[in-house]
Amino acid sequence: MKLLLSLGLLGFALAFCNLGDKLKSLSGSSNTGSDSSSNGPANTSTKGGEAEKPKLTATQQKISDDAAEVKWDDQGISWRLPSSWKKTDMKKESALFSSSDGAFLIPTISIMGDDFPSDVSLKATYDSALQQMKNGKYESVRYVDIDGIKGVEWFETMPEDKSGPRRHQWIAFRKYLGQNQQLNIMLSTKGSNFDKHRDDFPAIMYSMKIGK
């Protein structure tokens, strides 16, 4: 019964966050080749392709300091999560953590071919995200270095339907256990609940330790 409940919640979270569509869209844009603060202010982007080191505000630092470490052992990744967040599901290439009020941390791993052009793909993801920001779908886009790995980060704007998902997301690549992996780290909740977690999400995202 507990397993069925976990699977059901994982399915709900993935559907709510449109993760499948999101990954498909990003993969498509990547294959075509086609200065901000840590809480993602509007209309910002990284200049020159350099990755910023994220800096927590005092509020975000306190959240991180008071949080407890959780580990994704299969992937050698960990985060610091507030006490109201719980591990809900854990698989080799995906995991799910959830808060008591319907916010989610959903990390996923995609294994790419050894000859996959990770740098080109990351640049294409960045360019695609910039276009989304121009279209009004993202409030900020930048390259961010988390634990020594450069990735593309964005914050979404409020969805038209405030009950729909709104995300803070980071995509990067790493070599791990002989694999070329894409990391997709998503923090999400419904639009009307997002501002409540605007400090939680960066505190969680930037606490990440990534095995290499």
C-alpha cells in the first residue's frame, strides 16, 4: 500500500510539473544547436557565457543552515531540505521529495551517448531559455555554477492559471561512473504557492553537492 501511494504521488508530481514534455522540448531544442540575485529577479541573463556562483540571502542561508542533508546515493547527489520536506520516491535515474503543502524537488538523470556534444547542448538550452524569457515565460535566465558544475538556471513567470505549475530549474551535464549524464533539477509548486517557497527553492538548489 505504501509503495502504491509513493508511486501515485510520483506520478502526480511528474504530471503536475509536465516533466516529460519539458524534457522532450529541451532535448529537441538542444539537438538543433539552436548579473542576477539568487532568487531570480525579472528580466536577467548571464553575459558572455560565464557561470555565476550563487549567493544566498540571509533568509535563504538560515533556511539552509536549519535544514537536514538528504542523499541520493545512486547518483552521489545530496541536498539540504527543510524539515517539512520528505523523501517520497527514490529510483536510480529519478527521485522525488515533497513538502507538506505541495512543493516538489524532482531530480532526474538522462544518460547520453559518449559522443553527445554536451557543451553545444548546454549552449542551445541557454539560447532557448533566453527566447522563452523574451516571450514572457521566464523571469530570469543565467548560467550558474553549482558545486563546480556549470548549468543553465531559470525561474518561470506566473502561469495564466495560477493553479498550474511554476518552476525553478537547472540543467547541466557531468561525467559520472563512466557515463555522460544530463542533470535536470526541478523545484516546482503551483503558481499561487510559488512566492511562499521563493526562498526555499534557492536554498535547496544551491545546497546541492554533486558527485563527479
